[in-house]
Amino acid sequence: MMGQNYFTAIPNDLAMATQADIDRYLENWQDEIDSAFLYRALAKVERQPALAEVYRKLAATEETHAQFWQEKVLSAGRSLPKQRIGWRTRMLAQFAIWFGPQFVLPTINAMEQVDSHSYDMQPDTHDTPMPMQERSHARLLEAIASPSGRGMEGGTIAQIEGRHRTAGGNTLRAAVLGANDGLLSNLSLVMGVAGANLTSQSILVTGIAGLLAGACSMALGEWISVQSSRELYDRQIRIERREVEEVPDEEEEELALIYEAKGLPEAQARTLAARIMTNKTSALDTLTREELGIDPDELGGSAWAAALTSFFLFAIGAIIPVIPFIFLTGALAVYGSLLLSGLGLFAIGAGITLLTGRSLLYSGLRQVIFGFAAAAITFGLGKLIGGAIVG
């Protein structure tokens, strides 16, 4: 269906379109432009040629959708605004360039799942393949973003996506929330001891101690979590290896059913499963990915890398409210800490909009309000406890 002309479905009396219709057309047009830009960016940095080609074909489909809405607007006698790529889309594309597609895939997948039925209730698209294609995009992104999807053959992905015939953990979320935990917890700690009227030097020592304690605790917790997962995955793979050796027919049947569930016709699914099972090493690798949802090359990632990442993300956030006490004293240091922390909280709120799609101003201010509310509570408690001790 790629490249199909959808514009035969556009009626000639679009001059009757309301302002609400025009606004909807423009919103859809912008969404499709952003999606196409993002898929083009993923295609440029994707190291697997088959997946890169899938991203390019997805981008081409989104560009065709954008043209559909462009024609809607023009046919209604309205002009199009200057084409711009949204800041959220640009940031996701930049993160993909810096850290690789897998860094942003969970976020993009979540966006696709939310938008997968956006055209179902729009009458303009009922006589076009667009609703079906959007649902197909969501299925495909779900397959690619899953641990097993990264190891699938390009041809298999294209067949599962099928409707066009063209085609884990969220690292970004963890980064934003890790820095948020550090900033919020240490801001509350610093304001608590500031409320108790401790000296600036004592507040500085307390803030650094809170940073180290929190970062070490987060790192240890992350190490235990990832290492436990790795040990569990290793055990599951050993069990799967034994089953491949002892009951290959049952494993072949399971693999065929998995491919059928993903959309392959029964005959193709069974042929593909039988071909994979002829090589036990390849069979184990495929079953590990498809049946268990585990990437055998990663096993959930390095426990030490996860621990260090968690440590530094927490520390980056936790150092922000402490910095003013290095250079300033007294009330000036407290106000400086609040100002710097407010900026940090707003930046984190802005980062959260990459995941939620909410307004930048709304998310940023919400984060500042919640952060300052927590700081006010601990400041009040510190003042109360400090006064009681001194009294």
C-alpha cells in the first residue's frame, strides 16, 4: 500500500470544513511530519540494515499521511503554516544519534501505542488504509522495541508488519527519574537541616553525605536488581537449552505458534520454525528471544554498568542543591540553593515531557511546585525539631 494515492477519498466540498476540522487537519499534519522526521533519524543511526530499511519505509508512509492532511487543508481554502519539527521530536532524534535507537525506542513505542487508534474515529480516513496502517505501525514498533524484536530477521519483521507489505526497560525514563530522585531527596534534606538553623558548613557536609548515601544506595539496589535478573535469565536459558535437546518437536511447535500470534500465516510460521530448528544454536538463540523475551547477548545488561549509571544520575541531581553552599553562606546560600534547584526541577519536568507529551510549561512548573512543596515541609519540620532541641 506504500505510495497509494489516498486523495480520491477527499470530498470536493471541503469549503464547508469548520475551524475545528481545520485545527484537526493541522494537528494530524504536524504529527505525521514529526513521525516521519523521527523515523528518518532512526534509519540514519540504525546499524542493522534490515531495521534501517523498515524505519525508512515507516517514514515514507508517514510522509504520505502528511500529504493527505496537507491536501485536506489546502482543499478547504486554507494555507499551511511553515513546516517545523517539534522540540520533543528533535530531542528524541538527538538522543537516538547520541545513544542509539534503543535508547528512545520504548518512548517512541509508547507514543505509537497511544496514537494507534487516532484515525479510527475520524471520518476523513474511513475510506483509506490509514487507520489500518497506524495500527500496523504500533504492532511493528512493539515487536522491534521488545528484547526479542531486536534479534528478528528483517524479512520476518516485514512479514509480521504485513499490512503495508513495506515495512524492556526505558533508559530515557530511568535517566530522568534518577536525576529527579537525587535532586528532590537532597533538596528536601538540605532544606530540612537549613530549617534547623545549622551552619552553612554543616549544611554542606550534610548535603554531600546525603548525596553519597543516596547514590550508593541507588547503585547497590540497581546492581542487585540487574544481577538477580541476569541470574534468573541464565537459569531460564539453561532450561530452554535442555528442552531444545530433549523435546525439539515441542519447541518447534511453540515457535510456530509464536510466529502465528505475530501475524504470519500458519504455513509460513511452521516453515520458518522448522528451518530455525535445524540448527540448535540458532534455535536456542531464537527461542530465548521469542519465547522468553530475553536477549542472550545482553541478559538485561551489565550489573556494574547499571550501578555506575544509577550512581551518577542520582549524584547529578543531588549535587544541584548543594552547590551554592560551596560558595555562599547563610540565607544567601539557602536562596541560591532554591533558585538552582528550581531551575533543575523545571529542566527535569521538561525532560518528562519527552515521555508524556504534555506541555513543557505545565510539566516544568508542576515539577517545581511539587519539589518546593516537599522542601517546605522538611524545612518546617527542621525548624520545629531544631527549635525543640535548642529550647
